[in-house]
Amino acid sequence: MRENQKIKCVNCDNEFDNKSDTKPFCSKRCSYIDLNNWLGEKYSIHINEEDYEKDV
Ligand SMILES: [Zn+2]
């Protein structure tokens, strides 16, 4: 019987297999969520509508 170490997802705290290639996340979904959070904070893109020239 093999012992699989369980580690906790840094995003949602679910336990998952240590051998998962989505480490340190339980799933790809969590890794995307975290990446989005990170990108959101670092490069928050504010679309400035006033930049568009209104040719009315
Ligand atoms: Zn997770």
C-alpha cells in the first residue's frame, strides 16, 4: 500500500494528492483563480472609456 501524501490547496484548502501536477493547487481551476487574483492585483486594467474619441 502506497502512502500518498496529502497537501492542502493554497486556494481553497482542499486536500489533494501531493503528486498532482497542479501543485500547489488541487486543480487547474484553482490555479487559474489564483493566477487571476495575482494578475488582477498587479496589473489591474482599467478601461478608460474617455479614451475613446466620441465622434458624434
Ligand atoms: Zn483548490
